[in-house]
Amino acid sequence: MTDQYREISGQFSQARKDDVTLFLETPSVQSVLGDNAGANAIDYACGTGHYSRLLKLLDAREALGVDRSPAMIDAARQEESANSLGVTYKVADAAAMDVFGSFDLATAVFLFNYAEEEQTLGRMFESVAANLKDDGRLVAVVPNPDFINNRDDLRSYGYVLETIGKGPSSLRVRMSFVGAEKFAIEFTQWSRRAYEDALQRARFADIVWTPFAVSREGLARYGQAFWDAILGNPKSVVLSARKKPA
Ligand SMILES: C[S@@+](CC[C@H](N)C(=O)[O-])C[C@H]1O[C@@H](n2cnc3c(N)ncnc32)[C@H](O)[C@@H]1O
């Protein structure tokens, strides 16, 4: 499987400072995370460390970021040495990964959409379960299964998404960043059923889908009308679940 992020870790890191990340996605994840004081956390597909660092800022005792891309892990480590929070990073493929610990909390922001087959999706959830203690929580962000591609309504936020393929339980999507940072990535938009079946097979319960909500700062800065298009056709959603005891 090719590393789409090998050449774009710098552009990706800049794109993670956009309005949608800051005022919509991050506060939505944060409100599902709630209180993490003292948690031992693993951040799957950590990329350049946006959420690994947030976990530490939200008082996680330990935060381990894992990502398949050595270039993304290098960028995350550079940020950690420039501005240390005590996050550790490892290069690892979530679909074929060792057990690194018995964590209270796993985050996975845009990991599962890189599984191209349902078997791989299943292996990713099994890896998360193997790394969580009983009753440990998974908080993920995934492409919204109901997102309508091939419309131009997210261009003003800096994105264009188009369907480039179709499977029985998924769409293949190309997302082009058309704001200050210009690059494109491809991923799988899985159905709700595919996620829920894979979660249940990996022994997760209490599956909750939480729509994004704009932060108070985002509303104060831009007003409600600015956010209407992305709230009307949200491209991502928070998916959380709890690992059932054996
Ligand atoms: C869109 S980025 C998200 C990065 C980070 N979670 C964030 O929100 O800023 C997706 C990341 O998933 C990583 N990734 C894709 N497939 C993976 C896999 N099988 N195992 C681990 N990481 C993977 C990529 O290398 C990339 O860094």
C-alpha cells in the first residue's frame, strides 16, 4: 500500500490549522472525549500529532501516537522537540500492529477510511480492541457515511470531494484541498453498517455517532451563516464505542 503522505507531511500540517479543524472538528472531538485526566491514551493514525498533542493538553497521563507513515512521524517528532508536551511516537500499521499496552482510551482520527477492504477495516478495529483495557473507549472521526460527494458546497472551506469508485459497502473518494494548501488524498467512505458490524465483531458496544457542532469561538468569529453549508452536508462525524469486558 503506498504512503500518500510521504511527500505532503508539511502541507498536511499547515492544512490542520484551518477553520474547519479549529472551530468544528477539534471541539467536536474534545466534547466527546470529555475528561481525560490521568488517562493512558493511544492515538492511531496520529499523522503530524494534532490529536496526540491535544490528548496531552487535556491531561492524559501518557499519549502514544502511531502512524504508518515515517514522514508523518518525523514531522510529529519535530513538533515535539520544538514544543515538548511529552508525547511519544512510533511508526506502525494499524492493520498489522503489535500490542503496545493496555490503554484507557484510543483515538483514531481518519484512520478507518484508509482500509480499502472490509477485512482490513476489521483488523484495524481488532487492533484497537487489543490495545484497550476492558471498558476502554475508542473515539474516532470518520468520513460521514451519508456525505453527498460531487457537490461544490465545501469549496469555500477549502475542500472538493468527488466519488471515484463504488463497492458494495463503500465509496472511493478523492478529496482535493483547494485552499492555501493544495494537494489531494484518496480514501474509502464506508457505510454505517460496515463500521457497526466491524465494531461489534471486535467486541465493541455502546456505539454512538455524534455530529459535529461549531464551537462558540467559531460562531463568534464567522457567524452561523458561514457554517450552514458544512453543517448541511457534513463531511465527517465522531464515532465512539466502548470495549466490552470478555
Ligand atoms: C488524514 S491523516 C490524519 C492524521 C491525524 N489523525 C490528524 O487528525 O491530524 C491520516 C493518517 O492516517 C495514516 N494512516 C493511513 N493508514 C494507516 C494505517 N494502516 N496505520 C496507521 N496509520 C495509517 C496516514 O499515514 C496519515 O498520517
